[in-house]
Amino acid sequence: MIDKRTRIKIAIQKSGRLTDHSLDLLERCGLKYTRGRDQLIGYGENMPVDLLFVRDDDIPGLVRDDVCDLGIAGLNVIEEKRLEFVTEGISDPYIEVCRLDYGHCRLAFGYPETGSIQAIRSLEGSTIATSYPFILRDFLKQQNIAADVIEFSGAVEIAPSLGRADVICDLVSTGTTMAANKIREGETILESECILLKTPVAISPEKTEWVDRLLQRIEGVMQVRESKYIMMHAPKVALPDITALLPGAESPTVLPLEGFADKVAIHVVCRENIFWETLEALKDVGASSILVLPVEKMLA
Ligand code: PRT
Ligand code: ZN
């Protein structure tokens, strides 16, 4: 039995595209857990944090109802449920804390290649199949388009060939599924990625410290993903050019180099990836012995 007053509960997808990434994120935050025999709950061993493994569609509701303090789901699901809650008169069901930079996809129209409708402007009077009726209806309303929306819980891409719809509105990542069904990808109505959700209810004082700590660690993990630690030797005069070349760099540490009056060692953390082109440009302005190292952990 989990003590709800003192232990933080996080809802994550049980088995699907988001599961490995979500677990990896929490493990990078230092969480060690054992998974119960029923596989539905992971018990945190070194933090007062437990994981609830559920279907992604259930995550927004669990956070809204304060069954879980935090949850991780795709913006597509979060926005669909939010609009559904709004129709029930619930306006702020959860707090969207931050984007997590995985699970990227887009909700886009798909037009059968042989069909007469090939753009949003021709949607008036059409039938559109989707698994996201709330997002789609909201979009159509904003665009002032009257169209029939029919809900498909899966395999939306076969709706046109079944004669059930003229057009589809579905998630796309590589575009292979639409192409294989002779459907042309059209306009995107929602860019999605995974989002960290927080309960709308005030978190109990017993849990606040660990929730804050966890959120800070998640922010740290997000920051180090692209961050690099760069070391190089360079003429002192080249310092302004070097700083200008490094994307997202903090102010560099500049150290004297034994035996060289006009040269220094430069150490700097860059919050963006460093490409070969940047290294070549650094060399062109006089840098040498350039080392680029990954950053393991970072706390602002
Ligand atoms: O059982 P549960 O309900 O938890 O799982 P699920 O089947 O609903 O979800 P799952 O694991 O398929 O996806 C979970 C989340 O991953 C989604 O809600 C999105 O936020 C995100 N995501 C990222 C995707 C895709 N990419 C994606 N490509 N979800 C679904 N797809 C589908 C897409 O609709 C298409 O039919 O995958 C198919 C292949 O896409 P293409 O474009 O690569 O061919
Ligand atoms: Zn789902």
C-alpha cells in the first residue's frame, strides 16, 4: 500500500513508444525502483517516488484527479483530454510543467492521393476520420469549417479505403504509414512531444521538497542532453571570436598557459551540440588542442 501523503506518484506509459524514454529520464534523475509482481507499480527504492504503469490515454485523467502527482504523456493525448475536460466544465485540469524532447510527432491531415480534396480550404462538407475528435473539432471551429468528424480508435489510415471518410487526421512521425496507404500528408494541426504534467491540487508539504528536487533534476537532465564541455588552447586576442562561435556558451574560464604569455587555455560549457564545422571555425581563428566532452550531470 502506497502512502499517498508522503510518497510521490508518477504515471507513465506501461508499454509503448514512450515507456523506455520515460524510464530512462527518471533513471537519469537518480531513481532506482523495483517493479511489483503485478507490473503496474514500480516502487522507488532510493526516493519517496512510485511509478504507476498505465495506458497513455489514462495519464491526464490520473493527474487531473490527483491520483498521481506527476505524469508523462504526449501533447496529443494531453490536449485531446484537456479539450474533453473543458466540455465538462473543467478548465485547468493539470499543469503542463515542461516539454521533454522525445515522442515527437505531428497531428496532420492525410488526403487520399486519388481524392478530390487536397487541402484544408476544400474540407467544407467532407467526412474526416480521426482518433483526436476534440482537437480536430476545435481546429475546424477556429477555421470556420463545417465537416463531419468520425472517431476511429485505431487504424485511421484505412478509413478512406473502407469508404468511411474522405480525409483523415492522424499522428505522423516518419510518414511511412500514410504513404503505404496512398495517403498524402497535408497540413499539421498540432506539433507534439512528451510533456511532464503536474496535479492542479497543491502538493502536500511532506512531498513538496522531493517534487521540487525531481523537477530540478529533470531540468538538469534536459540541459545536459545537448551540452558539451569544451577545452582548447588559443591566442588571448582570439577570445572574442571564439566566444562568438560557440552556441549557447556561458562565460568561459580562461587559464594561463605555462610558458606562453600570449596564449591561454579556455574551458567552456555549451548548451547546444557542437558540430565539426564549429571546430573547424575555431581552428581558423587560432584555437588548437580542442577537446569536446559530454556533460554527465549539471545543476544550475
Ligand atoms: O497502450 P497505449 O494506449 O498506452 O499505447 P498507444 O498505442 O496509444 O500509444 P503508442 O505507444 O503507439 O504511442 C504513444 C505516444 O507516442 C503517442 O500518443 C504520441 O504522443 C507518440 N508518438 C510518436 C506516436 C508516433 N510517434 C506515431 N508514429 N504515436 C503514434 N504513432 C503512429 C501513427 O499514428 C502511425 O499510425 O504510428 C504509426 C506510424 O507512424 P509513421 O508516420 O512513422 O508511419
Ligand atoms: Zn493510447
